[in-house]
Amino acid sequence: MRARRHVLDNGLILLVSESHRLPLISIHAFVLAGVDQNPLDRPGIAALTSRLVTEGTRNYGVHEIYEIVENTGGNLSTFCERELSGISLLTPSQDLGLGLDLLQEILAGPTFPKDRFQLERKKVLSQLQAMGDDPQTVAANRLRHWIYQGSPLQYPVLGLQKSVSDLQVDQLKKFHLQQYSPQSTILVIVGAVDSNDVISQSEDRFSNWKNPHYNRVKIAPFKRQEAPIMDECFMEKEQITILLGHLGITRDNPDYYALQVMDIILGCGPGFTSRIPRKLRDEQGLAYSTYSSITHSSGIYPGSFVASISTSPENRQPALDGLLSEIENLAAHGVTPEELATAQDFLTGSFVFKFQSDQNVAQFLLATELFRLGEDFPEQYPQLIRNIHCEDIKRVAQQYLDTVNYTTVMVGPTHPSSSTGQAG
């Protein structure tokens, strides 16, 4: 798989991949304006901004925007993540020009109508309220707080009830002005197109986009915790959710591939491939669900190592002990050649599914650009995985999995008096 890379004079990066399987094009604008760019006192502003950019522009009202999309049989959506916000548009290939016109308007000229702002803010507040009743979400949010405390990443993507309630339209306009810029945008187009035509039409639409107010905020480097933390939160539920975790790695870590193989063996592989699901769920019957990974959340910033288990209250301590035991055992004794081969077979065999859809391809091209994986990465990946040995797994487990200074979060029918976190 190959993509054309073209950089406009204003700094916007364009990636084009031709795929003529269907007469469709998938257009994605990835903007480096995620949760990381939220001011500390305004959690949720990036997410709310991303939801409002399609709610009216200089030349189109919100109803006109969605009417245009619906008339083509397409689909328009926005998103906000830890490091990115963006817009995705699926449309027939003959509507490339119309799609680029619309995307340029959305990126460069949103007007943030007050009535739409109030409506979207209300929706976010409702979502936050619902999330507060979900043990998995509550546990993940509490763990995130401890891992990234002191930075914008400590808060949920959607923000907090109070911070979102306090947001004003002018603050969103300022955030957009400072963060949405050609210098921070990667435009990825995949589908039944001619790359030369895409480059020409993109130059026509985006070359005049300038933003002298662009001001990307840099976050100070993160540090691993230096003491264990126990955080228990009482919720009247039938089961208890337990998370163990600590700061993880960036995607460009040289040990990423060894850790990816380790993840499959420890806790995120299918069926009987992974130790934690096999032993704690299938053999001992301690868990409804289990999971662990250090690579899945890696990105521009360090992700987190997370091991989780959901169980009945009476199995709380055996489940917690079992989870920690599997992590300690991997670090102490490593893996067998059979486990290594099975994990390698799974990763190399399933790699092709990363290209099932044009949207999958767009995500892959984004990662290739952000982390400089190289044009030949799809061909190199199997060998990168096959080059991992048993001693590599043991080494990275000992280096990156801290079995002493980690955070434990428990959410569910614990004792009500233990509903605050504390260093232990």
C-alpha cells in the first residue's frame, strides 16, 4: 500500500491513497487539537469545539451542511481524542470537489451559533451524567486522574460537569482560532480518486488558509509514580471493577513491538492465547471480563499500562491477587517459545485486517505520518514481530511493568467509607 504525500506552502500535510474497490472516497482531517490542548481550567473545550465545527460556517447553516451530505448519500462526523480532533466525511467519488469545499468551510470558518452551542453543551452534560453511573468509565477516569495528574490529560475527553457548564461560546471561538490551523492539520483522502487531481483540488481549496494565531501548547514530560496508590469508589452495583495501572509508553518507543507481543501473551489476545483471561476467567472462574495492555493507548504522549478485571464482590481479593500474580510472573519468568510463536502468528496474521476499509487505511496512514513508520511499514511489520525473542519479552516486562509503584482503582460495592484515593 502506497500513499502520495504533498505538503502545501501553508504547512498542511496531504496524504492520498488510491483505492478503486468502490466508487467512494473517505476524507479525514486530523487536527492536532485534542485533550492535550485544553487549558487546565477548561476540561472538555476541545471536545465541545470539535462537535460545534459542523454546526454552521460562514457560508453554510447547520441544516445546509447536513442536507448537502445527505443529498450525496454520504456521512459526516467529528471526533476528539487525547491528541487529535477531526472531521470525517464519506462521499461518492464524483463529489470530491464538494467534499473538499465543505471540509474547508468546517475547518477554517465555523461560526459557533449560540443556539447550537447550547444544544451540544446540553448533550455533553447528559452524556457525562450517564457516564458517571458506569463503573468501567468511572474506574478508567479515576485511573487516568492518577496517571496524568497536573496535566490536561487527567480529565475525561468530554470534560467535567462543572467545566462544561461554565464554557462560553467566545472561549470555543478562541480555542478554534489558536488550535485549528494548516500547520496542525493532516488531510488524509482514501478511495476512488486520482492522486494528481486530489492534490490540485486541495491546493485550490486550502492554499489560502492561514492562521497567524496558531499556538500549540507543549505539555511537560510525564513521570512515573514513585509510590503505590489505592483508590476505592463505592457504587451500588452487582460486580466490582478493578484496574491496575501506571504510565506507559509513546508509540515511537523502540521496544513497542516487543511490548505488543507481550500484550497478546499477557492479556489482550483472543481465546486461550492470553494468560490473564485464560487463567482468571476460563480456568478459575474469577472474572466476567479481563484485559491488559500497554501498547493500545500509546501515542504522541505516553499511554498507560492497564490491567482490568470485573468480578463478583466475594471474589474481590482473589481476583486482585490473581491479576497482580500474572503480571509479576511474566516479569520474573518470561514466556515460553510456544506462547511467543502463537502471539507472533496472531499479530502477523491479523495485520491485514487493519486495511479492511478506507477508514482503516486512513487511520493507518495517519500513524505512518505521525510516527514516521516509513512507506514500507506494511511489508516490514511481520519481520519486526518475528524478530522478537523470548528474552526480549522478559526484558521489556521487567523494564516497563512496575509491580510495586502502580495505582489500584476499585469501583463497585466496596465499603462506602473508602471512596477517596490515597497513596499507600
